[in-house]
Amino acid sequence: MKRGILTIALAVLSLMGSRAQQAYELVSLTSTTVKANDGNTYRGEKGRIKVPENRENENSEWLELPFFRMKTEHERPLAPIFIFEGGPGDDPSALQRLSEFAPILKAFAERSDVVLVDQRGNGGAIPKLSCPNTLQFSLDTPLDLSTFRKVYRKYMEDCSGSWQKKGRDLSGYNVISMADDVEALRQAMSYGKVMLFGGSFGSHHALAYIKRYPENVDRILLDSPEGLPHTVKLPSSADEILEQLSGLVKTNAELSQEIPSFTDLVRDVLEGLEQHPIRVSTTHPITSKEVHIVLGKFDLQFITGIDLGRRAYRELPYRYLQMKKGDYSWLASRAIHLRLAHIESLMAALTDCASATASDRMLAVQTEAKEAILGNALNNVIFEVMDILPIKDISKELNQYFKSGIPIVLICGRQDARTPVSNAEEILEVFTNGRLVVVEHGSHDLFSEALDQLLPIMQGYLKAEHPLEFVVPERIVAPLNLRTR
């Protein structure tokens, strides 16, 4: 193994219980500065750590993961905060967007070191499991689930095969291995107990770490929480959020005059596209030339599913009203970006599919999707490749019952279809010292909707000497601001 700056000799960790032995090597750790978007410069350290690709194979290849640490200047520091990124497989990763996130990291570093590490297979990790090609769909016919599934399966099969030919063990890309990566970094940095902060998939990742290494956790803060069995989304969640949105539309003086029932409007527009697909002109995202695209029901279900749990849900009533009046330009502009030059992450597919092995919700998904307004749009087609990817079944590790008294605060949005409030309520059944903050009108994009209200809560909780004594509100309200024109 090549030695880097500040090389630390190879350390072997003897893990508890049935955990296989793992090794790590801290390759480098150097001072750095980050020029942030707010105009300020922030000091920190960047480093890289090597870990086995498959800890169950003594002859495993190695991975290299970059990380960033911002050290606290407090004279009486608390446990360090490890940040668990969402996704999985966001591109660029949070670590690659430090200029955006450095001010928040600094806010968290008041009493603790803050550590952010890239997910294996993503961001600046080596290897990064990028796929060599793009998903391509015809513009001349409406997109349908059968076609999407067929093209996506071939795409992922080719991508997976190309990496296996390079000798990569793809069964090592799962949330359990990722939890072990964080543990290796904790050991390498000589930390004792740590605090965990994660959102969306990052909360799933953090919960996997807690279950595996509970003795190492001081406290937990999760936003938009995805519990261990929640990787597979329930179609009924989308229906519930549509009903909630319909109720919000009724309270809007302008929209309610033209939309008596938003859910009825959604059904009407979808039914219209199912019976009569429509040909619309739009701008080609690559050539910038005007082209035509044929749109159908699945196109709209898919895009509505993307926006429903995001802050863009505020535009959906207006957009559906425009389509009802014959203007499909918004749908065309969104759909063409999905039909052309659409890149999927193999790392994301491997990780999500491995976590899905722990879910007993697949049968419920199949049943609910038949009647749900958006079908199975929340899940896309990612789980359609579980049978062709060399994933590890991690159901035993994730499904094993556990109870915890570790202090935990969960923050979730009332209008979040991807990680609904019910997720948080189920997670709190495991934790005896858990509290929940619900953001009314909040979606999966809480920090762009209510950061001014949430940051003091998060910062206060993470720097409290006694986290259970820190008071958190049960409810805050984000601006609604439904689009009307």
C-alpha cells in the first residue's frame, strides 16, 4: 500500500460479535481552506482513508474514501459530529460542494469537531461507480412503465457487468459496509463516542451505524428520516400527501375558485393523457433546438412523484390547472430531460436494492400501486433490478430487533411523500428518549424551506451539555406560498 502524508500504520480492528475483522489505513490528513459561497474562508482538514471493499473477503480489493474535518476551537469540546449524507449517490456529493455547506459545518463546530466523509462508490471515492452510458428513450411515443423497466434493466446490467470485469466486488456496496466505513474513520481519528447527524438516506445510514455500534453513539439528530425498513416507499404515501395538498388548495382563495378538488384534477389530467397522449414542442436539452415529444400518463405520474415530496409541490396545483387548460409545456420541459442524457448511479442502485432486501413492503407496494393515483412513481424502477445485481442480502442485520435509550431528535415535513411523518413515528418506537419536530408545509427539502427556524434547534441540541434537557418544539410552520400564476 502506498503511503501518503501523515501515514498511519495499518490497524486491524477486532469487531464485536459476528462482525468480520476489518482493516483500514489513514492515507493522508492535511490542512486546507474552503472559500465558501458566503464569501468567507473556512479552515479545515482533508484526508483519505482506505477500507476493504468486502470485509468478509480477506483478499478483498481496497477502496479509498475522502473526508473533511472542521475542528472546534472550544476549550471544552463535546463528542465530534459525524455527518451522514443523503442520496445515496448524490452527484456531486456534499463533500464536493463544501463551498455551499462550509457555513453550516462551522455553525455545528461551535463545540464539536465536524466530520464529513464521502459514501463508498460515490463523490471523490475511488472507485466511483459511474455508468459509462446514458439512459435514452424515444421522443415519438409516450413513456410507459414496461419500456422504462426494460431499458433501465439493460442499462444497469451493462453497467454492473463493466465494473465486475474490472474486478470490483459489488456485493460490498450496502449500508452495512458504509456503517463499517464510518466506524473505521472514527477509529482512525482516535475518537471515543460520536454524535450522528443525517438526513433522508443519511438517516438510514446513521440508524444502521447505531444498530451496529450503539456503544459509540452520544446522541442522534435526523431530518427527513428513513428508517431501516423504509427504503421501499409505499404508494399510499403519495395518495395521502396529494389529499393533504388538496386540503391546502382549498384554503387558497385564488386556486380554490378554479380547483374544487386537486385530487380530482390530478385524476382527470392523468386519465386524459392515458386516453389521448399529446404531442408538444419543447427545447432539446443538448442541441437547444425545438423538437417534439409525445407525452402520456406515466410521464406525468413519474414527474409528479419526483416533485410531490419536494418544495416544488407548491407548483403542482398551478401546473395541473394549466395542463387542464391545454398547456403542457411544463411537462414537456421536464420529461425531455428524463428521456435524454439521463444518467443513473450504479452505487445508488446497489445500495438501495441491498437495503430493500430488509423490507417486507414489496407485496404491499404491488397491491397499492394498482389503485394509487401515481402508481408506483415514488419508487421509480430502481427495485426492478434487484434480481440482476450482485447485491448482498442484509435483511438479517437490518431486521434484527433492537431498543435504544440514546437521545434522538427527528425532524420531518408534513408534506414529505418520500419520508412521511409515519416513518419518524415508527423510528421513535425504538428509542425511549426520542422527540419529534414536525414542520408544517415542510417537504423533503426542509433546509431550503425553514433553515432559519431549524438551525437554532439543531445547533442548540448538538451543543447542549445534557441533550435530554434541551427543549425542542413539537411543531414549526414553514411558508406555504402555493403558486397561483
